[in-house]
Amino acid sequence: MSSLWYFTEEEKMLAESVRAFAEDQLAPKIEHLDEIEGFNLEAFKKLGEMGLLGITVREEDGGAGMGAVAATIAMEEMAAVDASTTLSYLAHTILCVNQIGTNGSKEQKLKYLPKLISGEHIGGMGMSEPGAGSDALGMLTRAEKQTNGAYKINGSKSWITNGPNGDIFYVYAKTGPTKKDLSTFIMDKSMHGFTTGKKFKKMGMRASPTGELWFSDVMVPEANRVGAEGASVKAMMKNLDIERLTISGISLGIARNCIEVATQYSKDRKQFNIPIGAFQQIQERLAEATAWYEACRALTYQAAKTWDLGLMQGKEASMMAAKAKLQSAQMATQVGLDAIQILGGYGYTREFPVERQMRDAKLIEIGAGTNEILRVIIARQMLGSDVADALQD
């Protein structure tokens, strides 16, 4: 990965170390794990040893003290080899660890961060539900406060990355009558009444376990509530922004490798006694792929840098994150499809990685905000809600 002009020396070194880690720890296993829908636990533990499981957490809280640019670099470098493990890494570091590090109390950080950052515990987030995906505020999981101060939680979560294999989850639940009466709880899977449902069999990201969480009269201490009761919406939306920025790095990594594989194949493969790269149709696909990739890369890292500098807040930050994810996700899927087309029959088989990478890329057009929802976010910011929602009145 070429460095952008504003990458720090620390970020450049990070890219080199993560690239070496991916080639050494991820590349040898991903094809088999994709086949059996397994999980690279050994590599996950190694990420803990490298100090990367708390990449955005402050150093005083045991993390690496880096920002969105660094986290996105790590995502891109790993995803160029193994997008599945990278997705599980994102769910752990951004959706769980970053949330606790950003919003948790001193006591919560001391209790949960050490084992999450070391890799002894695997983390995830519980937001989506069977009937509440894009409409996240429509969730039905409820937390009712008891006379002793604890909360009794009932409900379920679905499409949860690291659900089948996680230990600690950052879970959202309703604590009042309106959609915005939302609270957050740190939940340990060992809690009585907390169970996991089925593990989903998926088209892509097959080495990143995804499943359901079920809560049946789970008693959660008040000390496990993050922040004030009913005040979690703003923090949830802010975390969605950094999730969208960093998951864009996964799209970039997938696309970059597909371009590299397709380019080399176009040099090596001959038809009619000449390399297929000599044909203009092949050249067109390669040129469009690399131009789109570079444009998305510039947009993504610019958005991540402005996030780190605190130059954008609220709706403006949400729109930038939505733009980066929308374009990067679309780009990666199309680049994967074009790589398969360039490789022809080989591309459609598992002899080359582009078939797997295209399957993995498609998930990012759905998870962390569908393409359709991201377009709504962008349009509402551009036009104002009065205009954007006029047809609904």
C-alpha cells in the first residue's frame, strides 16, 4: 500500500507490520477456514500480542492510542489477504473495545478492557435484531430496571459478528417508551439467561462467525450500564460513523488484491499467442478498477483523517463516513466481479482468491448500513430533511 502524504511514520510502520502479519498468519489458513466456516483464533491472539486489539483506545487505558486512519490502515492491510478475520477484528476493536474505551466508566474500563485488548476475550456488539436492521431504533429488546437497581433484559439480536464465539458484548436495549429511550449494557456471555442462537451459513465472510444472541430474564447489574439511562442514541450514531470509515478499509483491501491478481494474470495469460492484457477490453477493466480504487482510497482516508483531527462533527461527519463506505463498498464488489471476468474460468473457481474476495466484498454493501440507507443519509444532509422526506408527508 502506498502511503498518503499525511500518514505519520507510526502509521507507515503499522502498515508494514500488519502486512507482514497478514502474509504470515492469515494467508496460509484463509482458504481452508473459508471452506469449513472456521475462525482463526490463533491469529486473533497474535493481534493481541501486537497491541492491535485496542488500536483506538487511549494508552492510559491500555490501548495503542491511535486513531481512525491507523485502524483503517490495519483493516486494508489484513483484508487484502483475509477479509473474514478482518471483519471479526473490526467487530471486536471498533464495535466493542472502542465503545468501552470511549464511553465506559473508569471501573468498566478496568474490568473489561485488559482481557479484550490482550485477546483473552473476544468482543462484539448487539444492535441489529430480526426485525430491526436499517431501522436500528426500532429494536424490541428491553431492559427493565428492578427494585435492587439491576436490569432485567429480554429480547434477541441477530446478524452479530463474533456472536457464536464472543465473550463480551456491547448491547443496546430499550429502557423507555420512545424509540430514543435507548441504553447500553456490557454483557458477559456467562450471565444466566444469555444464550447464543444459530450460527448463520453465509455466502461470504465465512471465516467470521455470525449468529444470534438471546436474552431471557438476564439480570445485568446497574454497574454494567454504560452512561446515563436512555442516553445512548448519540453515542451509537457516532460509533456507526467510525465503523463505516474503518469497514471501508476492508473494501479497499479486497479491491487492491483483486486488482493485483487480475493485473498479473493479464500479463501471464495468453490467448491467440499474445497476453490478454494487450486487449483493450481487459485494459479498460483494469484501468477503471484502479482509478475507482484510488478515488475511494483518497475519500476514505481523508474522511478518517478529518475524524482524527476533529474537523467534522455530527451530521457532517455522518455524511462523510456514509460517502466513503457507499463508494468503497460498491467499488470492491464491482472490482471483484471484473477480476473474475478477467480470469475467466479460473476466476470462477477457487484456484485464485478473487472468487472468495468478491463474495466477501458483497457483505459490506449490506452491513454497517446498506447502500440504500447511506444514500438517504447523504441526501438528507444535502437537501435537508424537509425536502428529502417531502414524499412521505
